[in-house]
Amino acid sequence: CVHQTSDGGYIIAGSTYSSTSDVWVIKIQPNSQGVIDWSKTFDGDYDDFGSSVAQTSDGGYIITGSTVTAGSQSQILLIKLDAYGNQEF
């Protein structure tokens, strides 16, 4: 999922795979070179998938997706980030 941010850059959310699937979020600078501001991964105990991202009114981001738990049950995943990609609780 890709969206343009209020600063003219882009926020991208998806998944990456190491030993399990993890949510991967990338913030791209507002220039023609596609320079990365920051890149973060978020992982739980099992497979986590990022499917949507949006910028929030406070300048942060919200990511939705799913996580697959033991027994292959899928649950909703919601992650709130500040403007620098730090997870907020």
C-alpha cells in the first residue's frame, strides 16, 4: 500500500520475510531521488502482514493488516506510529 504524505513524500506498508513474515513500513523523502527517510519492521511471534497505511491528523501513521497465530487463526493487526516511525501504544 502506498500513499502520498502531507510533506509530498510517500509512505509504503507491506510485508517482508525473515524467519516469519513481518510488517514493513518505509517513508520516502519528497524528492525525485526516492531517498528513504526511515524504514521499520514490526514483528510478532508469528506471521504479520501490513495491508494498508494512512497518515493521521497528528502527522503520524496508522497501519492495518493481519497476524496469523498458532493454529493458523488470523487476527486484525493495528499499529500506530509517530511521524518518525516509532510505535505508539
